[in-house]
Amino acid sequence: MCGIVGIQSNKPIIDDLITSMYGIQHRGQDASGISLVGNAHEIHTYKSMGLFSKLLEEKKWDINVTKNATIGLGQVRYPTIGSNTIEEAQPFTYSDTELSISIAHNGNIMNVAELEEYVRREYHYELKTKSDLEYIYAIFVNEYTRHHDIAQAFQTINRLLIGSYSVIGIVNGELFGYRDSFGIRPLLLGKDRDACMFSSESTVFDLLGIREFSDVAPGTLITIKDGKITEHTITESQKRTCFFEWIYFSSTSSTLENANVYDVRYKLGELIAKKYVLPDLVKKEIHIDLIAPVPDSSRPASAGAQAALHIPYGEVLLKNRYFQRTFIMTDTEGSRTKALRHKLQALRSQVEGKSILLVDDSIVRGHTSKRIISILKEAGATNIYFMVICPPIAHPCFYGIDIPDANELIANRKSIDEITKMIGADKVYYPTMEEVYTVLGHKKLCSACVDADYPTELRGTDNFVTRRKAERC
């Protein structure tokens, strides 16, 4: 999972680009980078490891470019493949006497072995990084150099790549965005009287006061030149947007595919509480004193549960806002557990002697859930009933969620009763995928991590998993 933004305006964009990068920071915290277009379409790219604030602090900027640039793009990175190095931070940039290109993406490419052989044979191109963006970059640069046609370059990319990818770029002062035919990863287009822009999430448009926006249709390329927007259909839409965007990835304030993230989480919390928790309360099989969220993404679901059950709502965990989101931390499970000890602290006065319905977004590996429940019980909670708004994640994801190995997933090898025991809860409540469909209002979703219904071919996944394991060692 990464975040991307791109802007073309009739006025300098640096302030809006900085605001936008902060607006998508939750999507990636390992590296960040921006590209700005200077005189004669010259591209200036700046990158840094860590949060975007670090890039600002390093002050490597060309002040004349930053003051005057009217075209630019940026990316925040969470690597699911490749190395966590400055060389693999995005955007990737190419320049010669006639051509200036900058490109960034959000997604995951699976068939990298055959793509490596293709770019070497077809373009005599030798890879310089392990990033899957480099395959898109290599194909685009070479195809555009041959044909000087953005759409034709993406026809080749669409034909060759297997996986998920939303791409933004700049070529000779023209901004473009493309979303693959399944639309697994989000990409939106916004505009006002001064600017046109792409973003992974609509929360950026809210921050900038842009009210007119829409999702880029899967299989569609959008080009923007001198404020003129042109739409190109590269391939037929087979929309299967990742449902986990609404569960966890996207900002609570964002709207994707006409479904607001807050509303979806709220309705799921309300539905699960009414359908599964309430009957247990009526039968007096459980007693609940307090409904509480695991901060921050589950607060809307907790509010929905409170509305359904009419039980007091409260906070029981204090979050250190200076720690990363533990789900998107790289390295080992040990680093996640260690970080969690510092990230969350129980509010003993709110916990001691109480039976709590604790609401979270999901249970993936189980280690985080286990530690949170342990923290609360150590603080004196008598019972923890654990409610999540995501169905059991039992299958690997190859499209940008960092869970490509089924052995990492607790629901792949344990029943709900076994999960309950393993994480130390008194009971666990899950929704079904059908109930998620009901709340979202359609089934055009990728839910492969729940039901193994993968939208793409799986060619290259074995190689992908092997590479990922080697890179994490």
C-alpha cells in the first residue's frame, strides 16, 4: 500500500502538494518523494527515507523551482516488494535532451520474473532496483520514446503486467493517471477552476477545498495538458476494488466508489452488533459495561455498535500518535509487537473491573490483537469481547496488502474458537463477506484474502512470495 498525488495548476502548486502529501501520509511511512516541473519541462525530484516531514526538513529544494512549479507529483511508500532504500523511493525519473519523465505508483506487480526477461530482451534494459515500479517505468520510457504516445505505452503495460497498479506520471509537462482494468487500488481525479489533480484518496481534495471529484474508471487513462482533461479507454473495466480500503487503509474522511469510509465502518459496526452481539446480551450469555475502539480506524464501527446496543461508549486505550501504524510496519513480527507496547497504553481507570466490547478493524496475524487484549486484562478488565468489521482473512493477498504468505494468517489455520482462545478474548464476533457486500451495496470488490476469488491470473505468485521472504530476512 502506498499513496500518490499529482497536480497541474495555473498557479504555483508547492503549498498544495505539501498539504496533499500530508493528507496521504497514513498510506506509507517508509519513504517519500516529489517531482516538480521546472523550466523547459525539466523535472526536479527530491526523496527521503521516513515520513514526508523529514524530506521538508532536509531542505534540498531548488527554491526557484519550488516557488514557480505548476506541475508536480508525489508518493508515500510502504514497500510490499523490493528494498526499503532511497534508490527505491519514488518517483522514478528519466531525462534526456528531448524527454523528461517522472512516474510513481500504488500497487503490486506479480509476474516480475517474466517482465525482467522481457525488458532485457525487448529494450536491452538492465534493472537497477528491486522495485516493481521499475518494470512500469522501463516499459513506459521505452514505449513512449518509440511512439510518443502515452495511451499506446499503457496498452503495452496493460498487456504485459499481472497485478494491481494505479500509476501517475509527468511526461514533457503533461500529467497523466492510469488505473488497471480491475481497479483494485484507488485513484481519483479532482478539479476546480485553478487545478486538476490525481489522488489515492478524496481526503486530499477536502483539504484543498476541491469539491468536484470522481473515481478514475478501471482500465482508463486520464491525460491533463494545459488544464484540458482527456480520457482514453485502454481496456474494458472489470472492477474489483479492494474492500480492505474501507476496512483499514483509507482515511476515515475519504469517499471511494461513492461510499464514504466513515459511513461504511459505522454501518458494519451497527450491523454486527445488532445481528451477533445483541442476541447474546438478550440471552444473558454475556454482559457488557462499555463499548470501546482500538484507535484509530475502528472508532466509527464502535459508534455504530453503541447506536445498536445503547451501551456506554468510552476510550480504554491511549495511543502515542508519534508511532507508525503497526500493520504497515516492515521488518519482523517482533518489531510490530515491540512497537505496540509503546504505541498503546491502557487507561486503567476506565478498564478496571469492567466487561468490554472491544472493536477493531480486523484480525490478520493475531499477534496485535493478542497483545491489546493482554494490555487491557493486565489493567483489570474482567472480560474482553472482541468485535471486528472484517471477515476472517484466510488467504494471501498479492495486490498491495503485505500478507502474501498464507502461513502468516491466523484464520488460514485456526477456527474462530481457536482464534478466540489464541488471542485471549472471551468471544470474537466477525461479519460475513455477504454482509460487507450489503453495506457497500455491490459485489464488484476484491475479497480474495477472505474467499480466494482472485481477480487476476496468479502467474508469478510463487516467485513473488519467495522474493518477499528473502527480502524480509
